[in-house]
Amino acid sequence: MKKVYTCFCTDVIHEGHLNIINEAKKYGEVIVGVLSDEAMIRFNRFPTVSFQERLEMAKNIDGVSRVIIQDEIMYDKVIAELKPDYVIHGDNWQKAPLKSIRDNVEGLLNTYGGEIIDVPYTFNENVSLIDKKIKEKLSMPEYRRKRLRQLIKLRDIVKTIEVHSGLTGLIAEKTVVENDGGLDQFDAMWISSLCDSTAKGKPDIELVDMTSRFRTISDVTEVTTKPIIFDGDTGGKTEHFVYTVRTLERMGVSAVIIEDKIGLKKNSLFGTDVEQTQDSIEHFCSKISTAKKVQLTDDFMIIARIESLILEKGMEDALTRARAYVKAGADGIMIHSRKKDPAEIVEFCDKFRAEDKTTPIVVVPSSFNTITESELAQHGVNIVIYANQLTRSAFPAMEQTARDILKYHRAKEVDDRLMKIKEIISLIDEL
Ligand code: SPV
Ligand code: MG
């Protein structure tokens, strides 16, 4: 009997999947691959049910003879092992970004005369309602909040991009690219104090108040499902910070990062060009431990950010603080640097990892931007944050458009580089 293979990366079996199985049955024995969590989050969304449950779901479909695990998006391994006569899939993979997967399968099948069967994708009200419901579920606080801890376990490095509005949230949520023979997307979002303030035309000095920062979170959560790391600046007074933690938990934020500075906070990238004061170890530790006590969920993370390298206090000071903050209850450490050379970050990570194998390390490579994600991961980094690149790319583009409209006394000359009106009006999904 011929072998027909299909791969499922879904939390719910709906009529679209059953249609594929029914078609597949016409060609031979049906084998279903269930995509692993690790692979699923690279191009689709985070699973809302466990891998085990997804396996069971596939096993229970009438007409499925065997269920196997597919642990990579691309089919190389699975096709080499199974040598299916046919691979069957919805025809939605004829378009990017899924087309790269279809191309991969086509190339592999061509080597021995296997064939692809494209089944018309089932678009109907019921299927799109199921799809919407899964998304809605992922955006709910109790699902979103715990996802950062899950990602740290699943990913070599959690890729995080800055967002400061619904629109930038949509970019973080929806951008999927074909890269290095695979598909990729961001894992999480960073609500940067710098970009949240800049978007409001304000300096990054804790001037934009928490009510306004929470409003930004709310704008982002309304249109996204990915987990959020909130830039909490210094956390302010401990008596205030405890309330911030409770609110963030309630909103479904996964983590807050607070930096060990006191008094008027200025952006770290000014370094020692401006006056900034580092907090005492004792005081900052007490802020961490007090907040950990009021935290209600096990999911939420309080991450301590060390400014010793920024303020040129030396590596030993940074490491001493890291140890103390972890002991005080910090769920992670962020180490920051404004040097172009990543050497001091790498040195910190290696030394910290030599004595602490598990506490997550976060870095923000705005200045030391030559180091790659895999190099960071090799030095024990768990979360990388691209903290301001979206804002820094948008501003010059908008400014140039404004200049050109003034220059030409009309908008025709700028039109070619603009998003089409049709695209922008259909960018936002309607309920
Ligand atoms: C931010 O994005 O606001 C940060 C990172 O705190 S940095 O600007 O590098 O200090
Ligand atoms: Mg900041």
C-alpha cells in the first residue's frame, strides 16, 4: 500500500483537517506527523494544548493508520525516514511564507519520484471562528503570562522585539520570514521605556507615568498574543513597585525588568556622560524581595538589571550584584553595556554561568550589535532584546517623507515608497 504523509500543527482538528485525511485515504495508508512545540512556535503560534494531547487528537482521527513526531519545520528527516509516496497539505502552502516548506518537500520528493497533493484550503465561517478562538485564548492573561517561562525552556534564545503601540505590536506578532532554509519570527515583545517615552515626545526619565505605560500595554495586548517583558525602569519606590507588579500580572505581562539605579534615571546609553546613581545592593535587593512576596502568580518574573558596566563600576561589582540579586529572589539577570565590543558582556555571561547554570540572562545588544544570537546563546544568554530598532527605523522614514512633501509641494513623489492605501486599510483584522 502507498504511504501518504501529512503534518499537523494545530490545537484543534476541524473540518479542514478531516478533509485532508479523507483525500489522503484515497491514495493509501495515512500517516500523520504531529509537529513538536519547538518547531510549531517557529512559524505558527504557541500551542494552547500539550504536545501529548495533540498526539492523542491525531491518533483518534478515523482513517489515520499511524502518528509520528515531526520535530522540525522542514521535512528532510521525516521524508528520509518514511519515504512517503505522497505528501498532502492544504494549498495555503503555495504562498509565502509557507511556500518555502512546500519547496523543501517538493525537492525531497523529486529525488525518488514522490508527489505532492495540494488540497484546496477550507475557508469557512466555522474554521475561521476556531482559528480566532485559539488566538483569543493565547491573548488571555493566564495564557500569555506563563509563556515567557515556557519559551525560555523551549528556545535556545528568546528573540524579543520592542513595541510601543498596537501597530508595532502587530509587526512583532505577524512578521514571519523565510531564513536559512527555515521560518522564523519573534518570540516575545519588549515595552521599552525609551521607545514608549519617545513615541510620546518625552525624555526617557520615568516621566511618562505608569498609568500611561499601562495604557501602552493595553494597546499592545488587544492586538497580539505574544508574551510581554515590561521595562520597569528603576521600579520607583518599593511601596509603589509592589502595586506595579500586581497590575502587570493582572494584565498578563510575563516579566518586569528593573534597573539598579536610584534618583533621576537617565537612559543607560548616555553612560557616564550624564549623572546617574547606582542603587545600593541592600536597597535594590529589598525592592526585589518585597515585590517577590506580593507577586500572586508563579508565572510572573522579576528580572534585575545590572548597570555596573554602564556606570564603569567594573566586572566584579557586576558579578557581586548578580549573586546578591539572585539571592534576593530575582528570576533573571539583565546585564547591560554600551560598548561596541561585546567582550565585556561575554566575559560577564561566562563568569556568571560558571557559578550559576540556571538563572536566565537577558541582554540588549543595541551597542554591541555584531554578536549573533547563536553566539549569545553559546555564552548562556536566554533572552535577547532588540530594544529600539523599530522606532529608529520608523523615525527617519517618516521624517524623509515629511521633507519631500514640503520640497515637492505634493505627495506624488513619495508615493512609491509608501505602503499602499489598500494594504493599510486592511492591515487590521476586524472582529
Ligand atoms: C529601553 O529600551 O528603554 C532600555 C534599554 O531600557 S536601553 O535603552 O538600552 O537602556
Ligand atoms: Mg528603559
